[in-house]
Amino acid sequence: MTTVASSADDAAFEVDAETERRTELLNRVADAVVEIRERVASDADRSRLDRFAYRRFAGWFRDRRDRFEPYRRVVNQARYEETYDRYLARTTLWTLLTLAVGTVVGLLFALLFRQLGVFSTLGLAVPLGPLAPVVDLLAVPIAMGFVTLSVALLFAVPVGVTLYYAPKFAAYQRERAIDYLLPQAVTYMFALSQGDLPFPAIVRRLAETEDTYGEVAVAFQAVTNDMDFFGSDLRAALRSARESTPSTELAELLDDMIGIIDTGGDVTPFLRSKAEEYQERRLRANDRMVDTVGMYAQLYMIAGVAFPLFLLITLTIMVAISGSGMARLQLVVYVLVPTVAVGFIVLIDTVSPDDLGTSPTLPVDDDRVSVAELAARLDGETTDRAPSRTSGHTDALSTAEASGIEGLRAALRRQSTVRTLRAPIDLVRRRPVVSLAISAPVALLYVGVLALAGVSVPTPAGFLAAPIATTLLSVVVPLFGVLVPLAYFHEQQYRHRQRVNRELPDVVRKLASTSKTGMTLAQNIGLVGETSEGYLAGEFRRVDHALNYNVVLGDALRRMSNRVRNERLTRVVHLLAEANAASGRVRTVLTVVADDVRNAYRLETRRRDETRNQLVIGVMGFLLYLVVAVGVIEFYLPPMVEAASQASELGATTFGTNIDIDAFRVVLFHGALLQALATGLVSGQIAYDSALSGLKLALPQLLLATVVFCFV
């Protein structure tokens, strides 16, 4: 008995030891995984990778400097904070790493395919004679190598191409932004020059306005940095900036500035002529842009509306005859339609003017009292605004003073509370896309609850079991829940922006006209506010009231800009405030600005007018798609199915026996929804330069498609 017990204890001890060894091994593996993850995520490890890439590959690119000179220029134009050889070395390293990972993944796929017998059917239809055994022997290794290489390239090529062309794309984006804002920036420099500011001071003032003039100000920041940190003179700094700008127009301007410095010419007439020249160039470029957008719109009507409709009819007939090919129809609906729409949205966006999109908040000297200061004063303490009284007087507040301060503090608290409560709504109004942060999770939760409850399960089997009900509950309802708030807030923002853009040219024109009488800018603003109607006239009256309370004109204008939040008005206000502070002579500046805002608004109206026909064609194309889909489901497929069933009862062989009308109903219903959304978004991008503006067209089309399919 003792021997048996001893052997049992030894066995238990061995089991415990084995368990401990396994636990220790698992702990080591876990520690190694954590360490690897921390190393990969750490900046130090990335720095080591960069140093390794620089040592291994950078020399090869430096030795071929002449060959990569254009790429070096592109990297500088993209304002990457590294040299071209270091960037290319890191690109090479990451491409090779992804190639290695892709090779491993591809080899695993190849082994899996071999294990599943995918390669067992490989062979050639051509008789090979004595070479047949050799080919049979090498077929599987060659196929495995092909799969491995394909997956490896699928991993590495996108990474390498993306990293290689990223600087070119960044430089192109900078070029668009510079070309769009350059006329306004030159006008701003012209306004400053009227105040007899020296040219270096004008350059510095422009470099400080990145929020207003974007990449143009960034380009001139390089000029000031060269002068401040490298001791360059203005001429050398301008020449250096000329080499690093991606914009041809800005490069020409910098060359002309260097010429003015060399000849000692007058800056003011030069800047005025350049401002007018750039406005004329922009007007011609806008005309070309509208023509290009119209051409793209016509192409979309062919590729995105007519072509999918043709494929729908053709594939439906083929599926009905052969009983197979539904996958091709699904490919058209779920892949081709959205892909073409997204492609055209991106394509049209690349040729449209690159505005800032949002209005920056201009700085204002705010002398308002704070709640903390009022609380300190109620406690009997002195503040900067309320110092100690002279001798012979007490610092204690009277009853009337305490009551007034207490009332003011309560009012400020209420104002602060209201601002806090309205902050989320104001954020959504300024950026309608933020509404997705609330609506999208709610929609997903709604779909998940329905799926868990078994009411509507959005799976292929669920769609086939109840095509209309499942699509309605799991697709249409959450889609409307996401898109309706987004469309509402975006349309509200768009209408506000359009109202300001529509009224701004007339207001600036009136300011320019009244300035010719010799009145000051403050007097002009008061006169225009009294004699005009509309939203901006009311804002001008508020500015005039603020001036009556001794508010500085520049601060009053900036507060108006911060209230209205319109990018064009912000640039006009910033320009007028700086010009008035520099010299007070704003008549010529107003004339140039009036032409600029008028041309910008004419571009918007012309674009809508020129593309109206394409919008009508898009709507008609969607309606035609809807008619064809309903005709297929109601009048084409049922007779074929009925005829096929009757023929099969008689023992005849016919086509149409494998037609699943519910499958067609699902695909065509989803196709109608996707086509409604696609044509709406593309139409918004075409006419309004914003895909979200097309939601007001897409939502009625979605509703129409839903109603039609619910009753067929």
C-alpha cells in the first residue's frame, strides 16, 4: 500500500511539475509578446529602424542625386521635415518589410491551398508527350510560388506606391491651396503697403496670418524663418522660398518681388497690379474649371447611370435564361455603382477650388470682466479693475454696489451655463459631420438589438427570407437615422453660407462706393447698415452700435466675423481691419475686394446653372432604373417562372426553372437604394462642390425607392 501511495504521489508531482513548466512557458511567451508590442510601438524603436534604413539605403540614393533631383524638389515642396534620401530609405525599408510579411502570408495560403487540394486539378490541355511527368512534378511548386509571390506583391506594392507618391500628393494639395488663396493674400499685402510699411514688415505680417491665408502664409513663414534663424537677407530668403514652393504662380510672384528689391521699385503699385492680374487669372481658371466639371458630370451620367442600367437589363436576361450568373449582377450592384460614384466624387473634388471650408476665429482684445473677479470683489478683495480706494474711504461695497455686482455675476453664470449646454449643438452646426458620432452608434445599436431579438437579421438568409421587411428595418431605417440629421445640419450651414456669400458682394460694393465720398470706414459701415437690408446689414448695424460704445473698429469687425463664421467674410474683415489700422486708406482696397467677392459668387451661380441639366439627367436615370427594376420583378420574371413550372409538369425542358424572384427582389431593391444615394451625392459634388449637399436629393430618392418596393 505504501508503494502504491508513493507512486501515486510521484505521478501527481510529475503532473504538477509539467503544469508549472507549461504555465511558465506561457508566461514567457506572453512577456515576449508584450515586449515586442512595446518595442514596435515605441518611438525609440522606430528611430532605430529609421537609422538602420538610413545606413543601409540612403547612400544609394545620395550617390544618384542627379537622378533623384526632381524627387528631392518634391519632398521640399511638400514641406517634409527630412531629406529626400532619408525618406526614400525609410520607404524602401517599409516596402521590404511588408514584402517579407506578405511572403510569409502567401506561403501559408499556398500550403493551405495544397492541403485543401486546390492544386490537384492543375494541368495543361495541350499534350506534352515526354515532358508531361516533369510538368506534373513542377506544377504544384510553381503554383505555390505564384500564390506566394502574388500575395507578397499584394502586400508590398500598395505600401511602396503610397509612400513613394505621398510627397507628390502633399505638394499638389499645397499647390491647390496656394493658387486659390494667392489673390486674396496679394490684396492683403497691397492693403498693408498703403500704410507705408516696409516690405520686410509686410512679409512678416502675412506670415502671421496662417488661419486666414493658409498655405500662402506658410510659404512666407519660410521666408521669415530664413531671415530670423539663418541670417539671410530678404532677397536670399525669397529665392529660397521660390525653390521650395509647388505653385508656379507663387514662384512667379517671388521672382517679381526679387526684381522689385533689386531695382528699388515702389511696392504699392506693383502689388496692386499683381492683385488684379491674379484675379483675372483666377477668373479664367474658374471658367475652365466649370467646363471640366460639366464634362465630368456628363461622363458620370454615362458610366454611373446609363452603364449600370444597361448591365442590369443584360444580366437579368442572362440569369433568367441560364439560371446562373447572379454573382455578376450582385457585383454590378454592390461594387460597380458605389465605386464609380466614389471615384467621380474624388475626381470632381480634385478640380474644384480648394477653399478653407471653415472660418477661423479672429483674435479680439476682450476686456470683459470674469466671474472670478466679481466674486473676489464681493468678498472685499481688490482687483486690477477695482484697486483700493484712496485714503479716507473704505473698501467695503455699498448695498447698491453689492447688488449690482451680484446681479452681473449671476448673469455671467447663466451665460456661461447656456454656452456650455449649447456647445455640442454649436459644434454640430459648425461641423455637421460630427453628428455621425452620435447617430452612427445609435443606428448600429438599433440594428444589433433587432438582430439579437430575431426581428430582423441582416444576413443573406435573412434578406432572402423577408427581402422588403429586413431591408426596411435593418438598412433603410438606420440609414435615414444617420443621414437625416447630417443633411439637416449641413443644409442649415450651407444656407447660412450662401446667404452671406450672396449679400457680401453688394455690401462690399456699397462700402467701396461710399468710401469715394471721403468718409471713414466706420462712417461707411454705419451708412451701409442703415441703408441696406438683409442679414449682413443687421450685422453692420451691430458693429455701428459697438462703435458708439467706444469699441475699437478692428475688434468690432472681428467680433462680427466670429459671429457670422464665413470664410470669405473673414478674409474681407481681416483685410479691412489691417488696412484701416495701417493707413486708413481703404478705398482702393475695397474696389479690389469687391471684384474678388463678386467673381467668387458668380462662379458658384454659373456652376449651378451649367450643371442643372446633368442633375435632371441623373434624377431621370434613377427613375428609369426604378422603372426597369419594378418591370423585371413584376412583369418579366413571374411569367417566366410560371411558364417554366407548367412546362416541367408536362415533362418538357425549358429555361427559367432556377429563377429565385426573392433574390432578384433583394438585389434590385439594394441597387435602387445604392443608385439613389450615389446619384444624390455625386450631384451634390457636381453642382455645389460638396457631396453632402446632395443628401437633399438623395433622401427623397431613397424614400421613393423604399415606397415603390414596399408596394410591388
